[in-house]
Amino acid sequence: MTNTRPHVGFLALPIELRLQILENVIDDRPNAGLVYPTVSATAKSDFNRTSQGLILDLGHSSAANLKILCVCRQLRDEFTQAAFRRTVFIIRDPYHVNAKILQPLQHVHLENLRRVMLVFQAYRLSQLTSWRRPFNREDLHLDNLTIALQSTTQHTVGPMMSDDYIKQSTRDVVGLLRRLEHVKSLKFVQNAAFTRRRFQAWYNQIVGLVLKEDHYQRYDAPEAPHIEATWWDWHFDSAEKSFEFIARPAKPVVPEPDYMEMVAPLVAKLMSEMEDGLS
């Protein structure tokens, strides 16, 4: 007599095992939604001029990660939180970057949203100047907010953004960094929007203004000190053509000589990176 094992369906497995299996279905790579481009030999010269870094993956779909939630009610109930925490939600070229974008999401979705990528032109960063929380939503806590820049012809000079818009965008980013909370990582991706040197020079300008503005607000501004909501560590990734700000607790108020000693290594590093960018 042949012994046959009873068939065990997926939904009959222990919930812990089901969740482990389902988590492998989700594309939760650190740079999900971005890829390194494949370039032909004939396009290599122009390619070297612009990027060699990460660009937007036009084939990526946030919805594909969530299809599993449509299989049945049990999977939806068990896996919604994990799926939303692991999925990067890409918002392409929004006309207004505000809380209305998130209106279709229910509260259970918002409280589990962790990764958002905005794709728009650098001059539109001014839309974020009022943010104190992501999209000014108190219930939104992001691990990663990525801004992938789009190229534009309206505000460029040749292949580069005009100086006026670079300066304005720099001020916009620094203002955002001083106020922004509930975001662990804020990342900017060149996405072939403008030249490598221009992008790295923009990063250096942002870091320089962060340090300058912080010193002013602590020691020289009327009714100082005004302490930042969040302190940030920063770095430039030459392979990705991206730069990232990592949230840290605000720095305490200290005497100015102690502060200058604290930021001296940051200033020295910035000067070195500026020199490297010119070479």
C-alpha cells in the first residue's frame, strides 16, 4: 500500500513561514526603482559627459509588489503592512507635491509607508520649502525619501542648469534640511539630469550653505540660537552619481569655539571634495 503525504497548501503554513516566503517576492533592494544604464559603444562619449550613475528604471512598478495583496483577503490582511514597508512608491512629475497625492491611501497604508521616490525637475524643489514632515503629514515616517532629478530645457544653459536656479534650489534644499523631521534618509539622484561636475558642484554648494546657515542661526541671527530640527551626516557617491543626507539628533548649543572645533573636519572635507571636483 502506497503512503501519500497530504497536500499542504500555502495558506495552511504557519503565518511566520508565510510572511518569510512573501517577503522574498517584494523588490526591496536599496535602490529599487533605479538602475545602471546599458550604453552602446556609439553613445559612450555622450554617456560619459552626463551620467554613468543610477537612472530611473522605467520598467519598475510599485504596483507589481502589491499584486500579492489581491490574491485573497487572508494574504491582504496578513501582508499589507510588510508589503507597504518594503515597497518604494514612485511619484513621477507631480504638479503639486503635497498631501493630496496621498489621499487615495488609507491610514493603515500611510502608517506603514517607508520609501518614497519623487521624480521631478530641480527648480521645483521650492514646493518642499513648507515641509516639516514628509508631505506635511504627521502620521508619515519615512526611512528613505529619494528625489530623482529630471532634465529640463526651460531652465538650462546648454547642458547645465542656470546659475540662478542652482542657487535657488540650493537655498530650498538647505531650508528643507533645517526643518525636516520623520525622514531617516534624504537622497538626491542625478538621473542624467545634468553633468557630473555640475551635480557634484551643487552638492558642495548645499553642504557649504548647510554649515554657513547653521553657524549663522546659532550665533549671529536675531534672537539666536535657532537650532535645527535635525542634524544630518552627508556623503557623495561618485558611482551612483547621488548624494545622501542621513538624519541625526540635533546638535546641542555649545560655545562658539567648541562649535568651530566640531565642524572643522566637515569644512576640511568639503574643501578637499571641492578641489577633487575641479580635477
